[in-house]
Amino acid sequence: MHQILNFVDGRFVTPIEGRFLDNYGPRDGTVIGQLPDSSAADIDAAVKAARRAFPAWEGLTRGERARYLYRIADLIESRLEVFAEAESLDQGKPIHLARSVDIPRAIENFRFFAGAVLHQEEKAFQTSANVINYSRRQAVGVAGLISPWNLPLYLLTWKVAPALATGNTVVAKPSELTSFTASLLAEVIAEAGLPEGVCNFVYGLGSKAGDALVAHPDVPLISFTGGTETAAAIGKRAAPLYKKLSLELGGKNPALIFADCDFETALAATVRSSFTNQGEICLCTSRIFVEESLFERFKGAFVAAVKTLRVGDPRHEDSFMGALVSAAHREKVNGFVTRAREEGLALLCGGGVPELPSELKGGYYYNPTVLLAPDTNSEIMQQEVFGPVVTLTPFRDYDDAITKANSTRYGLAATIWTQNLDTAHRAAADVDAGLVWVNTWMLRDLRTPFGGMKDSGVGREGGNYSLDYYTEEKNICLQLSKPNS
Ligand code: NAD
């Protein structure tokens, strides 16, 4: 049992009202620990601490702040296995994925943003011989960071690292479903000697602790990753307070598979892009569109490949998929599949719960599921499932492919599979997505703009986009008394 405590002003503390929530392990559905059910009072204490710490933290040189970030990265790396085990236990993902993707990326987030601030360039504009404009970037203040459950440490550190590197202090509210690795990060931060109050963690429900953070008048910036509906509620709270808002939201990501693609590469990558992390990555493919002439071949090979995917104990190295994050989420996923079948979509494979050994019976497993969707009207073609469920749909020609791909309110990510350079460029431009991968998937360069179009988000993070977001840019116009000679 792992008891999580809030981390406020450099100390591990019980929530002020003394309430805790049970934390269920997706592997077998048992209680694996407890986390604070924090209230507005806990958020307020953390914000006060972060405000006190702000002037001194902002006053450090960027080199001094970067050294703390490098130290945090080194400490996480030195206990990578402990972090990976916690992430897998808490989230349900296979341990090998946590070990090879989640935790290394969290380490990289700290190293990347430490390096980024060290190499950041600033702008100056020579207006005339004796006038210069230059811009100065300064930290915003207390950054409120709210993160989801699918890539818990990976996405939390994607916010914490740039916020700290640029001189903000932090109050973070991780997902109530997956707070375990955040609590290990708090231990690392304490050990790295970060000054008290610079980085605070307050755990609990979104509707309570999360809402209090968004509504707090002394938190001028909210960076949120989560669901599109939650973002609407956050926007309503934050807009009248004129907060800086970054919103990374849901998706309904299409894969466009043209007949001239490299078939084997497209097939293998689309299996991966659909079901990695149980389909619980915002960038996972959820709608697969295949050119008519290739459709039957692709469908046969795809379904055959999906049937071989091993769903099982997240602790086992050979499990491709572990368990979904919660009982409620599995209910939600299954509800989508049930209603899709009632709407007349054919189930090509999956649906329902796999046969597993008795010690895993209480876990939240779900079979990788493929449905045949003749058009884009059904609920499952419009709503985000965020689980191991994809649809297969044929398209006639280029225009039909783009129309179908763009037929949802979302615009996060898309993959395009073709060997024709013209088709690749055209489709990349025409598809509604903030992130387009051509002949690959989830290949990331942390300098690039990351974010969604339409209802998938507002703003971009990554590289200089994050450095910009976590700072206020001030223009200073300076006139010299005498022109330069
Ligand atoms: P969620 O919106 O339910 O919760 C996300 C976070 O917001 C949690 O910490 C939660 O406690 C908090 N929260 C909930 N209600 C709140 C409120 N009223 N005020 C303040 N905070 C509140 O999302 P989730 O179920 O944790 O995550 C899944 C969603 O996240 C999916 O839609 C997925 O696509 C999206 N996601 C997007 C990205 C991206 O980069 N675009 C990445 C990962 C996940």
C-alpha cells in the first residue's frame, strides 16, 4: 500500500480536511494505496507557498535553474525501475512500455528544457540608428498544471520542466487515477534540494482540487491536458480571470492508407498506433481509412495481426496490452462498442473481456477491438473512445479520404501512408490535425509544435512554444540620446 501525501512548501503533508481516496490498481482491481482528497484549502496553501518562493526562484540565473532540472533528471534515471513499476501498477500499462517510453521521456523532458533555456535566443530590433527595441521574457508567476491519467509522469513533466526552467513556481494537480509517480517525483524534487515552495503537488479530484486551482486568483496560468468537455468547464472558470490557458485535448485520429503505401510498414505501424498503451494515448489512431482497392487485403491482414496481440499481466514482458485505467473507463469503452453494434457496425474482432488467469480476474482488461464502419455518421466515428477500439472504413479517392478524415469535431493527429510525395504533401496540408505523421507514427522531436486544431486544443507546446507559453514577453524600446556613429 502506497500512501500519498501532498507536497507543499517542501514538506509532505496530510490534506487539511484529512480525507483520502482509495487508489485502485488496474492489474487486479485491488486497492494499492490512498491519495489525498484535497480541498480548496490545500490548493490555497500550495499557491501561497509557490508565491513566496517565486521571487527567489525567478531571480536565479537560467544556468542555476537548469542545474536543478539536470539533477532531477539524474535522480529519476537512477531509480528508473522503481518509477516504471509504479507507473505500470497505477495505470495498467505494460511494465516494458513504462520502462522504455514513459519514464525515459520524463527524464528527457527535464534535460530537454534545461538545455532549451540555456540555448534560448532573445530578440532585438534595430529600429533606427539610435533606437533599439528588445524583448525580455519573464516568468508568469505560479503555474497551475493539470494532467491526465494515460501517460502520467510523461505528461506531467512535459509541463513541470518548462514551467520551472523559465522561472515559474508550480502547483501541480495530477490525475486522481494515477498520482503514484507524481508522488515519487515529489520525493526526487525534495532530494534534489529545490527550494521550498518552488514545486508543489496537490492530489485529488478534478471537480474539487482541480477546480480550486483553476479558480485561484493568484494562479495566472493554467496548462491543462485532458478531455475536451473538461476543458470547456476550465475555460468558463478561467476566462473571466484572464488567465493564460493552454489546452491539450482529445482526438479522433485518422490513419489514411493509400493503395500505393508500403503495405507491411503501414500495417505493422497501424497495429501499433491503434493499440499501444491499450489505445490510451491521445495520439493513437482510432479511425482507419483505406483506399478501396487495398481495403479487403488490409482488413484481412489487420484483423489477423490484431488477433495475435497479447493482452495480459502488465508485469509480464510479453504482454503487448495491459489493463485499462479503471473499471469506469472499461465500462465506457464497452458502452461505445455495444452501441456501435446496435447501430449495425460489424465486429471484426475483439469486444468484451479476455480470458485471463484467476489472479487477474478483478482487473480492467479489454480485448483489442476492430469494427467495420461503412460511413462516418455513427457515434463511434464521432466520439473519442480513448481505448483499444478502432474502426475500418474504405475510401473511394483522395477527396473522399480527406472528407472522411475531417468529418469530426477533433483535429489532433493524423497518419498518412503513401509512397507518392504529392499525395503525402497534399494530404498533410488538407487534413485537420495539429500533428501529421507521414509513413511513421509518434516519432517525436521535442522542439516541434505540439497541439491540436478544432476541439482538440488551444495553443502549442514543445521547444520554444513552451518557453513562450510559460513566459510573458515584454517589448522595451530604447532611444539613445545621440545616434550611433
Ligand atoms: P479529464 O479531463 O477527465 O481529466 C484530466 C485532468 O483534469 C485530471 O487531473 C482531472 O482531475 C482534472 N479535472 C477534471 N475536471 C476538472 C475541473 N472541472 N477543473 C479542473 N480540473 C479538472 O481527462 P482524463 O480522463 O484524465 O484524460 C483523458 C483525456 O485526455 C482524453 O480526452 C485524451 O485525449 C486527453 N489527452 C490529451 C492529450 C493531448 O496532448 N492532447 C494527451 C493525453 C490525454
